[in-house]
Amino acid sequence: MVLKRPSRVYFLTMVLVPRLLVVLSLVLPGFAASTPQQFDQIAHDATRALVEERTNDAIRLYQAGVKLRPDWTEGWWSLGSLLYDQDRFSEAAPAFRRFVRLTPKPAPAYAFLGLCEYETREYDHALQHFRAWGNAGWPGTRELVDVGVYHFVLLLTRQGEFLEALYLLTPEVVRLGNTPAITEAMGLASLRMRNLPEDYPADRREMVWLAGEAAAYAEHFPPDYSRADEFADRLVTRYPNQPEVHYFRGTLFNFERKNSSEAEREFREELRLSPNHVSAMLELANIDISSNQVDEASSLAKRALELEPRNAEAHHAMGRALLAADQIAEGARELEIAKQLAPASSSIRSHLAIAYGKLGRSKEARAEAALSLSLKKKEDILTSPEDKLKAPEPEEKP
């Protein structure tokens, strides 16, 4: 994957086609049918400068145009696009912000605004706008989606949303393979490092690369577990005492052989090195539940909840352990908390459906089971990025 910025062709298409079709007055609220002569001339000259690739003249003219008419939507879009194309991100961002405020469906502008804010290190705002872009359906060219998803993933990793980051990277790996950018992004997320590519220590680059290659091969379609194991084993051999390495190795074993003894060994080694590693505790709790070691599973889930009371998966594990111990009502309560914290989890919904069924709450059980199936479809590795961040469908009222 070549992560380059969307080309001028994209901007020219977005700006000029509506003008050539003479529909601006219908689709752009800032372009009224009657305008002062001075504004008409500036708008005409700006478009001509854009077509002739006289970028500096076009920027100057669009700046003059939006000053005369602050609600000129096309002008703000064109100005932001031109400034973005010149890497003038701090100037482009305000133009895209104005466009977003003026346009009922700003669509791709969210992505460009997020990219500008990434470059100006306004990371929280950038993450917010990438999410808005995803919720709007991720519109734009393939090039824009590739670049936008990549930067969104980096910010999710920085935020500590490692699973979501890897989830969004999976279709890119399937489509494009192990590119250097994808490999590095997958390595950072797999090792749960809250870093961007430009700000983590150089002495960890090999470690990140090994983890990224292993993760990428495991996500190929079909998965290439032999290559994934090759890189993962090199990672563990070279960095046996680094936090997260054994946890990552355990997750790969789980991909290949669910709840295997090899995975359990790696998760226990991670807990030895990092006694408060909540995710390792929860993986071990799940393995214990599958082997009917309910008391140990409950102990691990309880310890995880003490460390992270609002961890959805900790409540999920506790709920499953309680169900396995035939404490159905208590298990249902834990699963309801888990659902509140993670409403888009198909697995939580599935186990809650089981709990409701055992409690005789048939209508609620059917509703949760149906929604679990709907959510599960989105988790398929070939699901497009456009579908991955959509909100869950409305729940059926019991």
C-alpha cells in the first residue's frame, strides 16, 4: 500500500463537475442564484486558475471569494483542498471546518479534516473527525479510504483501542498484503504500544516489525500460519522479557488453535512478567471456562474487575463464569453490564441470549440472539471498512 495523499484529480472532480453541470445552485447552499458582480468575477477567475493549475492565484482568489461570501461552500472546499495539496495543513483545516459547518452532508471533508489535524498534531480532534467519517459511510476514492483508514488506525492505537485498530487493518491486509506501512501499524497495535510511527524508540523497531509481520500473515486470506509462527517465534526468542510479547504470541496461538496449551503457557508467562495485565487474565479466564475450571476463571475475572471496573470483557468473563456455575441471574446481570459497555459485541449478546433463555425470558433471548447474528456478520474479515463502524441496529423492545 502506497500511502500518499489524494491527488489533485480528486479535488478537481469534486469542484469542477458540479460547476460544468450547472447544478451548484441546487446542491451547494452557499451558491445563490443572484450574486454581486464582483463575487461572480472572483468565482469565475478562481475556477479558471484552478483549471489552469495556477495554484497560488487560485488560493488567493478563493480566499477573496469566501471573504466576500462567508457561506460560499464551494469556495471553502476548494480553498481547503488547494492548501491541503500544498501541505499547508494548518491553513487547510479551518477551511474544511467551515465547509463541514455549512454542508448538511460533509462526507469526505471529515477525512481531509482528520488528515490535516493529524499533521498539526491535533490528535483528539482528528480521531473525532475520522469517526464521523466512518459513521457517514467512509465516502471517497479508494486512495482516500486507504490513507484515511491508515491514519485512523494509528490514532486508535495511540488511544489504546488496539482491537479496533487491528480490526480495521484486517481488510487492508487481505487486499494489499504486508506493505511496510501496514506491517508497522499492525506491529504497534499487536504489541499494544500507544505510539505513532514517528514517536517510538528506534531500538524497538525490529520488535514492532517482527510482530507486524506475524500479525499480517495471520490475517491473510487464507491465513499463512507457518509464516506467522516463524516471525512470532523470532520475536519471542529475541525479546523474551519485553512486556506484551508473550501476550501477543498467545493470541496468535489462539488464532491457530483456540484455547490451546501453548496459548495458556504464553498468557501465564505474560502475567509473570506483568502481574496486572488484565487482557492476559481474561484470556486465561476464557480458557478456564472452556475447560470447566470455573473457580479459577471467576478468580481471574474478579481480579480483572478490581483493576478495570469498566472493562466490558471482564464483566463478560465474569458473567460466563457465573453461568457455568449455574448462577444464572447473577451471570445475566454481569452480561447486561458488559452489553452496556460494549453494545456492538456479538459474543456478549450471544451469551446474554443464553442467560435470558435459561431465565425463561424468551422474547429478550430472541432479540439478543438476532442482534448477535447481525453483529457477527460485520466481524467477518472480508467486511469492508465502510461497514465496520456502523452503529448496531435498533434493538427490539421486550
